[in-house]
Amino acid sequence: MLNLVLFGPPGAGKGTQSQRLIEKYNLVHLSTGDIFRANIGGGTDLGKLAKSYMDKGQLVPDEVTINMLESEVNKHSDVKGFIFDGFPRTEAQAKALDAFLEGKGMSISGMVALDVPEEELKERLKKRAIDSGRTDDANPEIINNRIAVYKNETAPVKSFYEKQNKYYAINGLGSIEEITSRIFEVIDAIN
Ligand code: AMP
């Protein structure tokens, strides 16, 4: 199995690159942000709860997010692997994911991290807001909050995978194709 964590700050290109990876490696794509947005669209209780955090650029609480992710994984059996996009975003989530996968006889193959400078992220998010209609991309205050949350709570997840020798940094600048081929190179080396 190939189980990848796609990592990087908001606007790094995780969603775009995930699409290319699922095609090439036939993986199931699990984006916690997308699942929350689908729940918001469907007016579920989970959606209402998630929205109250997402609207402020804060993380949805770990317990809620972990339970949701685990039940999504459990919906799929007999698959080639998963791409976890936007998860884990805290050390507690990373630990929970490891324990959960271990219980299923699975593990993370590697974390692929997209490195993009902050100014470029802000530019990309502004552009994405126009196409996606995502309100959390349109408001500079929310964007700053999401980047701050990334630095304080999410960046430490890097060392969690570094300690396991599973961390692979990718230069996230350049054309979409260039970045994709850098990621393919890393994955083909570990796969
Ligand atoms: P994303 O689509 O990955 O940019 O996520 C959008 C928003 O969903 C984030 O700003 C958080 O509020 C929430 N979210 C997504 N994934 C997680 C996660 N793993 N833990 C907590 N909150 C999350």
C-alpha cells in the first residue's frame, strides 16, 4: 500500500497535486477540508460545528477531526492506498493516525511537504478565492490566521515524520507540472 501525507501551508498546492497523484497511483483522496465543506453544504451538525472554526481560520477540534477521518478511511477497503490532504494538522492528529493505521496493519509511507514562501501563498490564496468562492480565502485576516495556525500548530508535525525518516520536502515553486514531477520522483523512490 502507498499511504501519503501531503503537507504544506494553505495555498501550497496540496489539492491540485493530490488530483495528479490519485490518477497516477490510483489512490483514495481524503481531504479533511473538502469533507468539512461537503458537510457544510449538506447542513449537517458536523458541518455547522466545523464552519464555526473554519470561518475564523482556526482548526476544528482534534477529536472531531480524527473521528471523521477514521470513519472515512473505514469506508474504503481493498484499495491501493490513501492520500491524506490537510491531515494530520496537529501532533495529536499525527499520533492518532499512526495508532489507527497500525491497528489496521497499515502505516504512512511518507510525508510529502510542499515548500512555498509566505508572500507567494498569499498571492495564490487571493487568486483561488475568485475561482473557488471559498470565503476563508477571500479575507486577509482569516488568511493571516490560517498561516499563523499553520506555523504554530501544524509545522511541528514535520518533525514527527522526520523522526521516522518519512519526511520529504519538495520545492513548491514553479509550474504545476514541474512540481508534480518532483513529487513523482520522491514517491517512486519510496514506493
Ligand atoms: P483546507 O481545505 O485544508 O485549507 O482546510 C480548510 C479549513 O478546514 C481549515 O482552515 C480548518 O479550519 C479546517 N480543517 C481542515 N483540515 C483540518 C484538520 N486536519 N484539523 C483541523 N481543522 C481542519
